[in-house]
Amino acid sequence: MKQFNIICFFLLISWLTHAQTEKGRFLIGAGTNLGLSESPGMMNLSFSRQKTFIDDGLSGQTNNNNIFIATKVGYFFFDNLVAGLDLALGSGRGTSTFDAATQNLDSKSSLFSIGPFVRYYIPSGKILPFAEVNALFGSRNIEIGGFVSSESQQSFTNIGGGLGLAFLLGRRSSIDLVLNYNSNKINFESEDYTDRKNTLGIKIGFTMFLGKIPEI
């Protein structure tokens, strides 16, 4: 009887897990990247301060605050397989001060992009491994003001994917942790050249599973 109860318990856990990612349900998520990236404000969340020392005892300091938020909406076309759209928004601000300058150098950036994603879950209890691929297509605007003024427009294509773990919080939500790889192609329209960057980062997200759950 004890062995039978243990088997029933694990079957129940397996069924509850499957009910979250079964065909016909919806997924809504939001997250951000904590990125190892050379593109501040593009695909990461960062707060940085940089001190620069120049000849004759002069110095300068730069403070940057950048945030990137991504939301996703998907539909489970098959059990454990969801596909949908990613929407990404980014914003950044920076200030540079120099001893020899009478004005600060201020920068401001904004980003918007949208693209498809596909994610596959592996049912395994309270922690669900998953694999995901995605693409983003969008634009980024950068403004610099102060003793030097400029404005530039960038368009970009981002192709990425990753392996993650979904830590289930009950039957309708999860906290996601993803090791994510991105390949960025950035077109600088005003300067008429293209830049390519590959980035590796950790994506943290919150996901909700919507739709009717069958009764036990």
C-alpha cells in the first residue's frame, strides 16, 4: 500500500505539471537580462560608474543606468510546445562630467523591438527544463547633449536562444532562469555601417500559464 501511495503521488505531480503546459493554454511572461554584453542599454540591466584620469591631473566620471524589459505572449499549439511573440523595450541614461568642461555630457537612449519565439518544456516535476529560440527586429535611438550634441538611429536584428529552468509557483506561474545567447546585427543609419556583436547573459523572468486547468 505504501508503494502504491508513492506511485500515485508521483503520477499526480506529473499530471499537475503537464496540466500547466498542455495544448490549448496561454503563456504570458516578462523578464530582463543580466547580460555579459558590449552593448549597454541594448540587452541588459546595468548600473555603472567609470572614472577616467587624464594628463595634468584632470579627470572625468561617467554614470550609466540602463534597463531592458521583455514581455512575451504565447499559445500551446501542442503539449509542452508554445509559440508566440516577444516584445522588447529598453531605456538608458548617462552623464559624463569632466574637470575642464563647463557643461556635462548627457546621453539618452530608447529601444523597441518585436519578434517570434518558440519554447519547449520537458515535464519533470516542480522544476521544468526548457529550450527556447527567438528573434527580435527593432530600432534604437541615441541622443547626446551638452558641450557636444548628436543624434543617431539604429536598426537591429537579434537572433538568440537558450536553455532554462522554470521553477513552478503553484499551478499557474513560474520563475524562469535562462542561460541566453544572442547574435546582434546593428545598422547605424547615420554613419552608414554595420556592427555585429555576440552576447552571453542570464535572463530572469516571470511566467503565467492561463486557461482552464482540467479538474482532478
